[in-house]
Amino acid sequence: MKRDALSRRGSAELARKSFSMTVGALEKALLKEFPAEDAEGWDRTGLLVGERALPVARVAVALDPTVRAIEEAAAAGANVLVTHHPAFLAAPDAFAPEPSVAASPGAGVWAAIRHQVALMDFHTALDVSPQAARVLPGMLGLKFTGKVAEPAGASRRAGYGQICEVPANGEAPETLGRLAARCTAVFGRAPRVWGDGAAPVRRAVTCTGSAGDTGAAALAAGADVIVCGEIKYHAALELSQAGLAVIELGHDASELPLVAVLAEALDRAGVPDHAIVLIDQSENWWYPEAVRV
């Protein structure tokens, strides 16, 4: 009887693992995972808005620190919002209670202070991290073999672009068309593709977010295709004509999986599951149906 009672007590709300952590201690723990020195010099890393001495109640995680995400975090009882993208790069020169930074550059900062939600991000430090390096290769069933480029000043463990082997389709090599179809199945959205769908692809480079210089590095590395979040039209055109196919997933589609990487880092930092809130930002835009009007 006593054993049964103890078992029932263990599953009760009061038995949830308590934790005590300040905003500053959380930032310090996450900076160990995603060091500021690995980030680009122009980037913002760590706590942007908030008081380090305050205790953490709950932590919300999202891709973008929009005003809506800040409001959702506060409604869920979170007083910290951890994101991939920063709330700002250039310091805002105006602050107002608007629904978006499009209306006032400091709208997000205003909302964070109003709702008492601290904002911290890890952006390019997360982009180049070993934790993020295996995300796209793992989702697409590719064999990660190394990184294609190292950011200046970063530790040796960090790097942009993941060089991957593309497993063969039975006896034949995989094709660009089938790999693109796999992207559609995994991400639920059709990518834009440059290149011949029937062309074989044996080596790929994956890259979350903007491709930037990774496309040229992938071409130099002898890749057959780069799978990226987004790429400028002329860059994609020129790379494809040089023999490097391009699969463009969509910036947010490629980076939304990094929210899970941040949540896992929170878990390792000692934040219990019940204190982590994931904010869904997967429906910010949509495709119209392919019908004539």
C-alpha cells in the first residue's frame, strides 16, 4: 500500500522536478554550447533584453523573436524567449507598441519589456555548431563527412555547410529529382530546384538559412548539389550552369529544426521538460493551390 501511494505521488503535479536558475546562469550555460566567439562579428549573441539576476520561470523557444512570439511566450508563463534569430542587429532607433518591427524598429524590445520576457539568441554561433551540423543531413538521410567552410576566428569544431555522401538508390546513384522529392516529403513544402532532375547526385552540401558563400565553396569541393534555405537568384543560376545543382528549401523551412536543437540544449542546461515551451512558427506563409482563376 505504501509503495502504491509513493508511486501515485511520484506522478503528481507536485512531484515535478523543481529547478532554480537565473537568466544569467541560463545564458552562461547556452554560451558554452554556442560560444559567442564562434559567431560572426556583425551578429548579436546571448542576452539582448532582460535582467540576468532574475530567476527563470519557464523558457519559450522559437525561430524568430516576433512580437507575437513574445506574447505567446508570456501567455504560456515563460519569462525567457530563446531564439535562433536575434531581435535586432542594428540597435533600434524607435520604440512603440506596434505588432511588428516593420511598424517600429523597437516593437519587439517594447513587447519584451512590457511582458517581462527576456530575449536571447544564438544565431550564427548555432549555425556553425556541431549540434546543428547533423540536422539537415540526418533529416534527409545523408552521410555527414565534414564541413565545407570555417568562419573567421571560430573554434576548430565550428563550420558552415555540411559535406555529405548521398546514398545510392539500389545499384544506381540517387538523382536530383528524387532528392528534391525527398525534401518535399521531409519538409512538407516543395523546394525550388535548379538543375536536371535526372542528373546523378553523389555528393551534397547542406546549409541552413542563406547560402551566402557556401555555394561557391560547395562547387570548389566537388559537390553535385547544395541543399540550402535560400539563395539569390543569380547565384543559383550561375552555380547551376557551372554544374552545381541547387535545392532551395525556404529560409525558415531549413531552420525550424534548429528550434529542437535549442530545446535540447536547454535540457542539457538543466531546464526540465515542463518548463520548456515550443512556439510553432511553421505557418507564417503558404502556397496557393495550383488552379486557374
